[in-house]
Amino acid sequence: MNEEEIHLRRRTWPLKSSLVIAAAGLVLIVATAQAQQAGTPAASEDESDATNAANNPTTPKLTVETQDYWMPSVSGLGGRGGSSGLQRDIVPIRTFGIENLLHVILPVDTNPNSPGGTQTGLGGLEIYNLSTVKLHGTTYGAGPLVVLPTESGSNFGTQKWQAGIGGIAIDATKWGLLGGLFTYQHAFGRGTGAITQETTFQPFIHYNLHHGLYLRSTGLLVFNSGSGVKDIPVGLGFGKVWNFADGKTINFYMEPQYSVWRSGLGAPGWQLFTGVNFQFPVHLQFWGR
């Protein structure tokens, strides 16, 4: 295999990964629709509440979620593209009567800004906990955040420990969801990378249709002092939720996002956000009645 073929394979891998998620989601639509016809939908929740619960990051269910941001072209790199895959898991833990949601996020990035071409590797393992409370129908949560230096190399993060805070406020209504998730992290200690700070904010705007279908806008705002990437995207996409009588859910979604403002080397002009999550009625409890 010559150098040109290797470069071509590296450039097409991010597209293939997003297409795999999208194709898996479409297969999922057909397969689970047939299975759901034979099952009985959960009677304890109406359609809108069930769709909200499948999309709400404060739902106290074990959640396994795979996401991918495919970026066909980023700024300053001569047409190179990349992707950011995320394995996001949420573990609900009730302690002393307080609902906690432990988030564990492992990035798998295809970085177009690597010397010699595009490279794929692990990012830093992000863990944060949200202790939540519900007031007047709105759920609020906050808690500590830590990032472990699990990066495959300096091209995939600062390779330092990072600490910070996460917070959320989200309202579930009959028509959908409205809220946002905020994180802040600051690098410290030894490591090959620079001392960086990163702030993110992800709005949740969901509008429920019928039969588990919904519209969504969840563009992730990123401000990173280390890489210099600042990005404000706006998205509009769709999704489909399947609810089962035993409390499990399956949720597939796809959302094109356009950057209305961006700066820094490697900031995307537009990206395709795809994902699928599975929820299970598993709830841990410690030191409580």
C-alpha cells in the first residue's frame, strides 16, 4: 500500500464511522419497529413523558450511549476532516436520599491536526457527578468533574489531570425538553501538554412529535484555551424513541450542525452529530433507607 492510499484511508475513516452509526440506527428502526408491534407499550407513561425520559440526561436509569461528530472539513488544515467519537455512560446512584448521576465519557478522536496526517486515538477519560433536585418541575444538578490523562498522545489532549465542575438545568414539558448542560475543566500537574482551560455548554431543545419521533437542537458550544478552538454551532435534527414494557428504551438520532461562529485551528465549519442510546431500569442505592 503506497503513501497516497494510506492517506486516503485515514481521511475516509471518520466518514465511515458516522455512516456506520447512521446505518445501524436505520437498521434499528426497522428491527425494533417489528419487535414493538408484538410487545405492549408501557402503560405508566404517556407518549410525551416517555420520549422526554429517553432524551433527558437526568433520567435515573442506567444509560449506555454512543455518539459521533463527523467533521468533513475543519479550518486551517487544507480540507482535512476528522471526527470525535464518544462513549457516554450514565450510572444513577441514590445516596442519603439524594439522586446522583455519574457520567463517564471516553472520547475516541480522529484528529486532522496531527503531524504527518490524520491520526486516531483516545482522549482524556472524563468523569463527573450531578447531584440533582427537582423544583417546580425543573431539574437542577451540579457536582465535581475530573479528567484522567488517558490520551494516546499529545495530539489528543493535554495529557494532564484536569478538574472542574458540571451543572445542569432542564425542564420536561408536554411538548418536549428545554435546558442546558455546562462543564468547566482546568488542567494541572505534570504532563507534556500546556495548562489549559475548557468551558462547554450544550443546550437541549427537543420538540416531541407522535409515535416517539421528535425534533432536536443540541449544538455543543466549546471554548478551549489550549487548542485555541472556539465554536458556536447551531443544529436541527430528528430522532426516534422506542419504549418497552419492561422499562428499557432505545433512542436513535441524527443532527446536522452549522458553526455560526468559530475560531482556531481545527474548528469545524459544519458537522454531523449522530448517536444511539439504550436505557435500562437499573438504579443503585447506597447508605439510604
